Amino acid sequence: MADAIAKRHGPDMSAAVKDALLSGLIALGLFGPLVGLRTEQNMRNELVVQGRWGLLASVIGVIVVGRFLLLTLVWPAMAARKERAGPASETPSAVRQAVSRWFAPTSLVFLFLYPVIIVSLLGFQGSLKWVDNFGIQILIYVMLGWGLNIVVGLAGLLDLGYVAFYAVGAYSYALLSSHFGLSFWILLPMAGIFAALWGILLGFPVLRLRGDYLAIVTLAFGEIIRLVLINWRELTNGSSGISSIPKITLFGIKFDASPDGFAKIMDLPISSAYYKIFLYYLILLLALLTAFVTIRLRKLPVGRAWEALREDEIACRSLGINTTNTKLTAFALGAMFAGFAGSFFAARQGFVSPESFTFMESAIIVAIVVLGGMGSMVGVALAAVAMIGGTELLRELAFLKTIFGDNFNPDQFRMLIFGLAMVGIMIWKPRGFVSSREPTIFLAERKTISGSLVKEGHG
Amino acid sequence: MEVFLQQLINGITLGSIYGLIAIGYTMVFGIIGMVNFAHGDVFMTSAFIALIFLLVLTTVLGMSSMILALIIVMVIAMVLTSLMSWAIERVAYRPLRGSFRLAPLISAIGMSIVLSNFVQVAQGPRNKPIPPMLSGGIEVMNSNNFAVTLSYKQILIWVVTAVLLAGFWYLVQKTSLGRAQRACEQDRKMAALLGVNVDRTISLTFVMGAALAAVAGTLFLAYYGVVNFSDGFVPGVKAFTAAVLGGIGSLPGAVIGGLLIGLIETFWSGYFSIDYKDVAAFSILAIVLIFMPQGLLGRPEVEKV
């Protein structure tokens, strides 16, 4: 009845006004003290409160107006569109299928050409930022996302302490290269093996756990490893970290200004861009290795066992699958790729400290996997680009200073927006960006199915 | 003996704070089976709200009675934190109810990031110290030049915690709201069929958890005299540990678990190493979950095919 009236006369204006004012009142309660009154230390180190009523008024104003527009314009428009579109089908349309088929090869070509494009557009010096902050940074997270995808997306084991294995890889490289002078190419597989061993070691006790409990225990393990790194000062130098970690060499050629360095041998002007571009291709290859191994493993018995485990653990066990081995291989392989990524991270930064391996990092990686659509490789990569690239872009918004004044620092909103995006994307698309899946096994005909038909696992 | 007694007093104080936070975790987990990751940051935000109103009362309005100011601040913090938790549940969790299992967890992690970074942006990243208040205490024992003291702040924390828990116990056991809550915990669909407003009950669960977290936040501020935007995570995880240790879903379990975690932490830092006190807490979490997932007072989870 009420719906029918609303349809004929458009949205109910007076109710919308009331609702908007009510949300303004709630916003006053939520933001009043925290935004309106800022605590600052004065010259005598005493805390005093300063009123920021203008800011508070504008925040509340935005909320009231936003709520009003949502109620009167956005939601009715969305409801009308939904009505016209009719019920959504379980199988995506043909256009979507074509896009999803061609998206991966196209973006792969683009990724290989990316440094070339950037260098030809901006020159070697101008390319530094785009290759390093965007290219390498995003690809590290793509690789971590793909690695964790094995554990969370395929085997259905929620791991909130994944960053621990990343830390193991990073510290293995940092310690072994600075104490024993071993090269990156020897330590890369070693870091992977160490991380995989830790994966098995931490995987053993949690085999019986499932669901949220597993998530919390892995979180605890991640934190324990970080706290040990902070407190075991003799080995890890505590929270000040390990610095001047050796760089990576290419067949013994160093990327520096020395006579036998890369620039001199190739007869090029000296620039740090070559090293960055080299690192870019290295992490790209490592990430692709992760993807390749994952895709191949899905076709092997162990990969099938992971997915079976995710769908139904009890059925899995009753069909004779060894769930212990299945879980441990998932943990070990996921951890191994984190170890690779960690040693790359240590070599790229030249510095590691426990600060880089907080729970926040684990949360970001899990968020990337879930937001991308668990189990979907393309989705995870897209989520990494959107979340990491998007927050990196915020560093570039210096022009906002001209609008909001010099004290305005867009960088500090980075994680705030990241968190809001996490909540927003979950509400908008609980199944992640890519909500369709390609089943590994099919009867007669391969067709893409909706992500909501895939279980997320209990363990 | 003196050290032991002093650590016992400190441990019970710390444990009371953990217990108050743990109730929020255990109730929400009991009713909708979700780990409310943002609860630790709700606690931290409530400490900030308390800080701001304490400063307004003492420096701007010139209130001189510290106890009265603290009580007023606690009530304001309870109200505003409840409102915040209600809004969070409404915006970030309710749309995801009935969705797949990981969605609310990710949303909660996102909300936790939002809260801590919001406070950082709004109030600045530095530590916020307040002048010491309610100093002094009772000397319980004095021998070998080691005075065991029970400070007034500790007495305040004990009394407030005991009174609130008693009131809360009455609310859950004797009122219709508590009955509705326990009904939803057992079977949400059946409760809805019998006329319990499930959405409202779940909202109220979040509100009650947040109110107790706000008390914990105010007491935390009064006890330590300093608060920082990153103070939510570690107490949050420890309180969750307490909830798990006591048996998640069980209210007395949460309080007992909180006291145990507080005692273990203070004894560990008193007798072993203060550096590894968080490692001890996290290890207990792992060990309890692995060997005794149902906790001290919880019911074992039976899986049906």
C-alpha cells in the first residue's frame, strides 16, 4: 500500500526531511565530540580542547544533505531500474563472458609493456615513481593476494596471520644476505622453503579448528611472530630493524654507478630507474609464477582436494581424502609464495623492521582476496589494483592543498578511505568484484556460474 | 608474598577492564555468530570520548570534584558509544546478515580500520595524557620496605565493574529484553516466529556491549592516564582471548576469562619478562582454542551433517 503510493507520487518529501534531520542528529552524536572538539597539547604540555565548529557543521551538513538525496533521488531511481531489469539470472550474460575471456590476456600484455609505456611517456627519471610506487607496490600485493588465495579462496581456510610468512621470507633474506653474503637468487628459494616450513609448523596445531576460531588463532600466530621479531634484539635488532640489505644482481651485474655496473656496461647514463624496472619485471614474473602454479595445481588431485575441502569437509573425509595433508599443503604453498614475496620486499626496500608486518597488512591482504571474489585470480588482481593503487593515488592529491589550505594532508586519509572502501564494497558486492566462477570440473559443458554457488569453506 | 599480592591487585584491576570488553564480544558472538572485530576500536573511541568530556568538564567548566566528573563522563561516554555501535551495526553489519560467512568479518575489520584512522585524523596521532587524578590509596601491607597498595583508582575500577556486572546480570536474566536475547541466541527464526523483534534485539545487544566497553574505556583512561588512537587493537584481542577462554557465548565465562587473562598478564610481567607479556596472552589464545575450543564455561560445538 505505502509502496504503491510512493510509486505514484514519487518519494515522500516530508518523511525524507524528517529522516535526514534525524540522521543529522545521530551524526551530531557520533561526530560532535570527536570532530568538533580537538584535544591538543599546549606549551605547558597540558591537554586543552579546541572547538572546530565550522568543520563539525560542514560534516553534519554533508550527511543531512546526502541522506536526503539518497532518500529522494538515488534509492527511488535504483529501485525503478531494478524493477525494469527484472530478476538477475544466475548465469552472467554473453558480453560479460567475452569480457572475462579477453580481460586476462590483454592485461597481461599491458603489464609487460607498462614500464616501456611509462618510460617513453615520462623519460627514465619521471618513470621512477610510477614504476616503483604503483607498479612494484601493486604487484607485491597481487602476488600476496594470489598466494593467500590458495589458502582462503581454494582451500577455504581463513588465515588472518598471513603476513607472518611474508615476514619470515623478508627476515630470511635480510639476515642471511647481510651475515653470510649469499646472493638473492640462492636465498629466494630458501626464503620460500623457510616460509613453507613455518606454514607447516603453524598449520599443524590448527588442523582441528574451523571458521572464525581458525582466523583468530592464525591472527595470534602472526602477532606472536611480530612480537618475537621486536623483542629478540640480538638476532633481529628489535624494532629498529635491519638496514643496508644487499641489492639484487642480474647475473652478477650490479645496478649501481660502479665501473662494472649495469649503466656502464650498457653504456647508458646513470639512473636508478634501471634497477626499478628490473625489479618490476622480477616481481611480475614472481607473481605470474604464483598464478601459473595455482592454475596448474587446480587441475591436479591436490587442487581438487582443496576445493572439495572448501565445499564440504565431512564429505571430503568420508570420500577418503586426507584432510590433514590437504590443509597442510595449502598452508605450506601459500606460505611459500609469501616467503618469495617477502625476500623480494626485503631486497627492494633494503630495510626491514617489524613495523612492516603488522596485523593491518594481513587484514589488507585478506581484504584484497575477499573483495576480489575468493578463488578468482582476475578478481584478486583487480582488487589489489583498486585498493593499493587507489590509496597510493591519494598521495598524489597535493592539489587539494590549494582548496583546503596548507595544513590539509590527503595522505592521512589513506587508511580511513581504505577501511570505508572495505565496508562499502562488502555491502555492495558481498561476493567480491568478480562474482562469477569457472568450475574446475564440469559435466559435458563448461559454463560460468555465480559466485554465490561456491562455498567459502568452514575451516 | 608482597610482590604476589601487589600483582594480584593489579591483575584483578586489569582483568576487570578486559572482562568488561569481553562481554561485548561474547554477546555478539552468541547472538549472531560473528567476531565483532571493531569492538576493540569501539573501546578505544569511547576512551577518547571520555577524554574529551573530561577535559571539557574540568578545564572549560571548571568542575573540581573528580569523582563526580568521572561519573558524568562515564554516562556520556556510554550513551555516545552505544549510539556509535548502533550506527555501526545498522550500516556495516545488518545489510550483510544472511550473506556469506566472511562478509561480516571483512566488514568488521574494515570498520575497525575506519574507527582507528578516524580517531587518528580527528584527534591527531600523538599520545593524549591527562593530569593524574585520584592519586593515593590504601596501604594493605608493609613489610621488608615493600608497600602493597590498593590505590583509589583500583578501588573505583573494582566497584564500578562489580556494580555494572550485577546490573547487567539482572538485565539479561530477569527482564524481557534479556529473555528475548537468550531466545535469539538459541534459535533466531523460532524467536522471530514467536514475536520477538530480532533486529531490535540484535541492535540492543550491540548497544549493551558498547556501553560496557565505554565503561572500560573510561576506566582505562582514568587508570593509565593516557590514550592513543592505536590502543584499541591489543586490548581488543586480549578481551577476545578472555571471551574465548571463558567459553564464547557465556557471560560469566567472559568475566572469569577477563580476570584470568589480566592475572596471567600481570604475573607474567612480574615474574618473567615484560617484553613477552603480549606473546603470553596470544599463546594462551592459541592453546585454549586448540585444546579446549569450548572454553571454561562454554558448550561444545557439535557439527551436524
